[in-house]
Amino acid sequence: MLRRNVQCGCHVSFTRKRNDAPDTLPCPVPLPLLLPSQLCTAQSVCNPAGNVILYSNYDGGPLTIQVDDSIPDLRVGVVSYEFVKINFIGPYAGMITEVIYAGYNGSNDHCGIGSGTSVSIGGAPNAVTDIRFAPTATFSNSNGYGSMVCAYSCDVTTSQGGCNTADQVAHYFLSEFGGVLRYHLTQYGCWSGTQAVSAGGNCCEDPLATGFTEFASATHLELFPNPARDVIRVIATGPFTLVDAAGREVGSGSLSHLGPNDVDITALAPGAYAMRIADGRAARFLVQR
């Protein structure tokens, strides 16, 4: 269970709040009536080896993230419709290497910040930061929007009323960062208080994982070590392909031994990958150096 009171709720509609919003952004847009279980999933950490943490909402606000866990090469992605002030605190804030905001950046101060009406990022002294306004989504879901503008639930099977689906959010940042999803914290309303990294999130939608039904099978692919550095050992035979977090093929070959086969992965950059075998089995693995 989460160690915070996650703000979840059902909202039936929202309307555009800026006169200069893109003409392609639908308004007004009816949001589907969602059950609380569709909005939030009580799961704090998706992968304890992950190094990518995501935050998404609609109303923006002051997003204070306390980095109280030691996570090498920590990368942070944030999505909101209204502007958000992102600030990192805590003993391990210096371990953040990259922060990307990708959203609409609306100017309405719903959260009472009181100063400034645009996105800002602070408190991560060693991080490369980037603020992107409504970039094109990298993952297609008919229930989500075609640009990165906002997100508020874990539901990927019903319309998000002009916002993005959680799998679109995860795919966008995993494509940019190349890491592994640790957690995604999503809600509709304003950010408030402090969000501790150790508390995790409430959403684990990850299109790289959900794209392989074999992960739920007892006959999953045996692959080790994981995380790996230069070589993975695979117990299987036959042709294989390697794909990255964006779904792109980055390698292929054939496994010929009945016992463990060594596969050289020195050419792969650190990040999340999956191996698919011709017989349908698959497994994810992480490259760390």
C-alpha cells in the first residue's frame, strides 16, 4: 500500500482554460465516469531496480519531490496541463541525471502558487533539464491524445477526455530516458505537500511489459543475470530479437545450445530491453554499468 493519501477521484468534464490553446485540443471534453480502481492502482513500486520515476496530473501545482532513496542515474518525467513548479529536495537529489517536463503548460493558477505562470525545475544540481510544450506522443492509444498534454489515471482502456493514457506517458519517457520504470504517480488535482521517492507511486502501466503476454506465463524465458552488464545468459534455442523501451529492434541472432547461451550486449546503452524468442517466449532485462 502507498504511504501517502493519494488524491484520486472521478471528474465528469473539463474545459479549456486558455484562449491561446491549440485549435486541435478538444474542448469541452467529457471525461468518462471512472471507478476509483481505474484511477489509481495501489502499488508503490513497479520495479525496485528501476531508475525512472514519473508524475502526472491535470491541475499542475507545486510538485516537491523528496529524493530519500539512493537510486543511481535517477531520471524524472513530469506531465501536466496547467503549469507546475518542480522542486527536488532530500539527501540524494544530486543523483538525478535528467528531468523532462512534457505537457501543455497552461497558465491558470488553480493551485494558488501565486507567482509565475510557467513550468520551472529546480533543486537537481547535476541533472540535465528540458521543458517541452505538448510534444508528439510516441505511443498510439485511441483513448489518449496525440500530444503529451496531461494525464490523471491508470486506465488505458477508456477515453481519457483529451488527456494521455498512462501507457503513453510511460512510453514517452522510457523512449527518452532508456531506463526502467520504477513507478508512476498520477492524480487529477493539484500537487501538494511532499512526494517522497521511497513512497513510490500508484501506476505501473508500461507498454514494453504489457506488450508481451508471455510475462504472465509460467513458461517465461529464462535469462540472467538481470540487471546485466556485458553478457546475458539465455536458456533457449532458436532465433531471437532484442528491442528497446521504444519498441525498436536493436539486435538479433540465434541461440544454438541446449544449455545456457551467452549473448553479448556490450553494444547496448544502459537502459531497459526485452528479448523475444521465435517460439513466443519473452523476458525483460536491464543493462547497468
